[in-house]
Amino acid sequence: MTEVSYGVWDGIVFDNRDGASPFPANAFPELANVDDFDPKNRIRAFFGDRGFFIFDPTVSLVDALWRQMVEAADQSCGKCTPCRMGTVLVRDALDALRQGRPSPLGLAEIERLAVQMTDTSMCGLGQTCASALLDALRGFRDVIEAEIDRGPQPEQHGMAYMTAPCIEACPSRINVPRYIDYIRDGKPEHSLGVILQKYPMAATCGRVCVRFCEMACRRKFVDEAVGIKTLKRYVADQQTGSRALTFGRELIAQPLGADMRVAVVGAGPAGVSCAYHLLLHGYHVDILEAMGEAGGMAAIGIPSYRLPKSVLRKETDIITELGGRFLFDRALGRDFTIDDLFARGYRAVFLAIGCQQGIRLGVENEDPAMPGYKSGIGFLLEVHDHVAGLQTVSLSGEVIVVGGGNVAMDCARSALRMGADKVHVVYRRTREDMPADSEEVEAAIAEGVVFHFLTNPVRIVSADGRITGVELATMRQTEPDRHGRRGVEAVPGTERIMPCVTLIAAIGQQVVKGALTADDGIAFDRWNCVAIDTFDLSTSRPGVFAGGDCASGPSTLIHAMANGLKAARSIDDWIQKGHTCFQARTRMRQILNDNKMLADDAVEVPVKPQYRVHHPELDPTVRKLMFEEVEQTISPEQAYREAKRCMRCYRTYSVITERAIPEGTSP
């Protein structure tokens, strides 16, 4: 394990250059996974917004601090003088010192500028980029002075990385502050361009994303998180008429030969995202889809009141505009096998078949064929077909939905719109434990859905061959386990029957049985998902990659699209080089995540409280009667106001390594 020679972190100075630290072992953070950056390339030093670690005492501290300031100067937006000018002045002064030339600034002047940047810059980049520099000047000035006295410093290797809490929280790692900056500058088309670098379904994500970025937003320490999803929808919805962005083969810089073909199995968010990026790389892509339309769970599993199908269709049409093909009504295991795909000349295959088979409750008298019993995904497919005019479906009486996720919320809210007299949601844990998006829960409550927490079904009641009710038991929480999670157990004697005419089991989904067989050579994990290498999404069969719900279990749209991008990169590597390549930025993110490097505390400078802008919504008493979209797009004025709330919490991180860091070579 790598030993820290000296450094400062969160204000704690650590000096073990003499081999004997004066601090107890628990006074300094225990670092994980920092021995090598890439294989056999030792990490010699690490710098961030909370301090720095020197693992190799021969590292040039001046050169390393200069590298940190180069990144800050390059990334400064230039809107405030302390950051715009301070980073450049300090960068150039450190550059002169590391080269052994006379510096325009002495160490005292460098320190004063660093303090001024920290105290008066208008955003997180300027406020934190000099943190490590100040720690070094105050804690280890003797090291810096000794290096200056020695003259020119040896050339060092490494890399710098700028990020923010919202970026790291997003599975697709979208540069959130950058696309918000463009909104503030009145350039929504540029903002959308930032999003399109990561995935094509911006308007869809702007409606149904679960907002991991907002959960990490530091603005919440002032008032409320920035409405990042709201702003994403705004910029996507601006693209109409003559202002709309267009897609075509002309966007592809280097079209590849006709033999460079890739098959994507499944036209859900993961498959569409993978195809999008492969097409932009010049590949010829066919998407084979079991249904008659694109979108996967986004099409059949998300009701129109959340995601109008016209919005989704416009974004999946990007694939055909880029030259890709949808081959509908082609089901894996029924119409073709993986062997067939390779026999047809496809160089690689991406499996994005999702989880479209419901999971049973596992209670007494459960029979999926019994009238009145529906799986969550099966019911949502009925709703989809009803809204599309393919069949007429209606409900009456009382409906019980079992589950606590977003699918359960969609089922409950859809059941009201399909004519149910009353809808109950039964969930065995507490409301705080529900995996569903809190906004979806609030919307369901506003529409009249009744929730029963710490309640679990134990038996299905029937008469004359159809469901008439569900026997429920009250649950209670048990003591926390070693991970801090509290289980639940039934309370004896609390059983009672709740009448209903329809029971919807929405506790999860799984991969459709029979889609993959042993002959396909694809291994499954213990959760009955496609087993993958998380590094590159490769499966047990060479040339076959998998992502989205079929590999992770039911997850979110943003996770699926992130998998699509990752798979496209891996497939490109596989075809062009025969192996997947090392990604330096991914490795840096791994270090930050494994060691919880990003601080989660209050802002450094006072910010005037200003509560967020919220979507206009249809009245609950009206909207629960129809499938029209509930949320509406905000105005340009509201978007500008919301964009100004972003504090641009950028942070810079850098490493010094033993040799040059590869990018695009085998790990």
C-alpha cells in the first residue's frame, strides 16, 4: 500500500518525511486504490481542492502546483477578475520558478494572490483552485524554497481533471455547469450540444430523469438544489422550427467501410444511446427490436402524462437520420440468435434487451392467469396500447398496487386514469425507504392515490375464479444490520383483508426467459442478469457486450444511456484494436469516488437565497382524468433566472505519475 510522505488534507498537516509521523494513524485519511494510476505506473502525488498528498518525496512540488494552476487557468470562464487574472499570474510565476528563471512574483505575492482568488472569486473553480497551493506555502514552504534554490525542476508526468459534484453524480458525467452557463448566456442550442455529447435523448431525460445531479447539488446548502432536469428539458424543448438541430450523415467525420457493421439488440435507451455513438464514429448500425416501435421501457413503461410519445419518437428518429436502421418485430431467441448475427457479418453485438418480464409476489394463492391479476410491466403495456388506440382497456372498483418503485408509481397513477374508483399502494417498508422518485410519490398523493407503508401482502383472496381482495399484514422495522439498513418483519395478529378487483404486482422485472440460451455462450449472474465486466461491459462471449437493465436489473434511463456510451467506446476499441482501452478520466473518477474526495459541505462564500423555479403543472383534479402531459416547459425568463442560481462548483484535481499516462491503449 502506498505510504504518504507528506501533505495537507482538510487543514491537517501530515509530515512523515523522517519516517515517524507525529500524528496518530486515524488523524489522516486512509487512501484506497492509489498505488498505480494505470498498470505499473505509480502515483507519486495527488492534488485537489481539499489539499494534497505526496507519496514520493522526490516529486517537484513547484512543478506539481504549476500543473494544477494550468488546469485552473485553462478552465476559468473569465467572468470575474480574481479567477481570470489570478490563475494566469500565479501559473506564470510558478512556471518561471519551476524552470529556474526569475519569477515576476515572489512566494509572498503568490500567496496573497491565492488568498484573493479564494476569497473573492465568483464560483467554485476560483474559490478552490489555489487550496493546495496555499496549503503547500503554509505547511511546506521549506520544500518549495529548497526546490527554487536547486534551479530547474525535472519534467514530470501526470494529468489534470476538472469536475463538480453534479458531474460526478450523473451516470453519464454530463458537464452540468457548462450547459447551465450556456443558458445563462442565452445560447440554449449550445447547451443542448453539451448534452448531445453524451446521449441523444435530452428531451426524454429532461422529463423522466431521477436527478442524481440535483441530489449532489451544493446549492441545497443555501436553499434548494438547482433545477438541472428542468433546465435540460427547457433547452431540448427550444429546438423547434427553424431553430431545431438537425442530424444527418454529414455529422460523421470519418464514415467507415460497409463491412464495419454492429448489431444492437434492443431499441431502449441503452440500445439507442449505443447506436447513436457508434453511428457518430462511422459504423453501420442495425437495431433489432422485439416490439414494433423504438424506446423500450421508455415507450411502454413510462405513461404519456410523463413522457409524450411524440417527444420520444423524435429523439429515437435521430438514429435513422444518422443512417442507422431499426429492424422491428425481431426478437432474440425467437427470430434470431447471437450466432446468426455474427454469421450475417456483424463485427460486434450489444445486448440491450432490458427486463420486460414481471416478478411474482411469492404469496399464497398467487396465479398470474387469474382475472384481476396483472404484473406492473404488463399493465403499463396495456396502458400504452390503450393510449395508442391499439386496444381499449378500462378499470373499475378498487385497485391495489404492490411495490415502491417508479414502475409502481406509474401503475398507480395510470390506474386512476384508466377508471379505477380508488387506488392503493402497498409497500412493505417506510416512505423514506421507497426507491421511487420523491416527485412521483408527491404527484401520486396529489392525484388521490392512498399509500399504505409498512404493509405487505401475504395472501391473495379470490371468489368464483377472480381476485376479490388481498390479505395484508402490518410490518415493523428490525434493528439495523452491520450496513445500517433496517429490515422488516410481520407483526403477528395484524392480518386483515383489503378488497380489490385488480391487483398489480410491481415489485420488479427480469430478463425475458428464453431470450438467451446456453448455445449463445452468455453467462448470467446470481441475480439472473447478463454477467458483464463492469470495466468495459464485455460478456463471457468475445465481441458481445451488454448494458442497461438486462445487465444491472431494473434501473434508470440515465444509467441505461450511460451504459450505451460506454459500450460504444468498448465496441470501437474491440473492433479497431482487438481490446478495450484504458480511460484516464475514468480512472481519475474512480480515485475520487473510492476515497470520497469531493467535499459535501456548505458553500465557501455567502450566496443570496433564491428558491428554484418549478414546472407549471396541470391541476391534479383535472390531470388524473387524462393522459395529457402533466408538467409544462418553463419560460426563457424562468430558465435564465434558474441558471443564475448555479454556483459553478467546479473543482480541479491532478496526479503526478512515474511515467506518461496512456490514453487509448490496452490496460
